[in-house]
Amino acid sequence: MNRINFGRMSGTIVDVCRGHGTFLDRGELHQVVRFIQEGGLDRAREAQRQDLADERRRERVIARTQAGTDGTSSASTWNESAVTDLLAALLGRH
């Protein structure tokens, strides 16, 4: 049995069993429904998309920095754009 935050951000902790399903305590169904009605799943999906985009951005920055260590000029790797991308990725912004 695992306890998870429904929708990763609802604040409602539900119990999930791989073999037997999801179990809700008293009041949790109401909280989950309210979260969904208030657009919580859409917000959770958008946050997940943003997390994936941030991760891709970090991977590109890392690839650029590694390209500078394989004998190519690191000066072209650490240009203003690369530094800006790195800072944006670290701060979670685009």
C-alpha cells in the first residue's frame, strides 16, 4: 500500500494498492471531486508538462556543456544563451 497525493498537488492523500486499487478515507472522495471540478487535474497536467519541458531544457544545457569537454571550443558552449538557458532551467522558468 502506498500513500500518494492525488493529482500530485491536490493535498488529498489516498491509499493505492497495486493489486487491489485505490482506497479513500472518509471525506476524501468529496475532496477529490472538488479538486477535479476546480480544474485541479488541468493544473496538474500543466505542471507535469512544465516539469518535462524543464527537464528537457536541463538536458540540452548539459549536452552543450559536455560538447565543450570533448575537444571542441568551450567558448562557443558557454555563450550568453547557454548561461541564460542554464539559469532558467535551474530556476524552473523559461
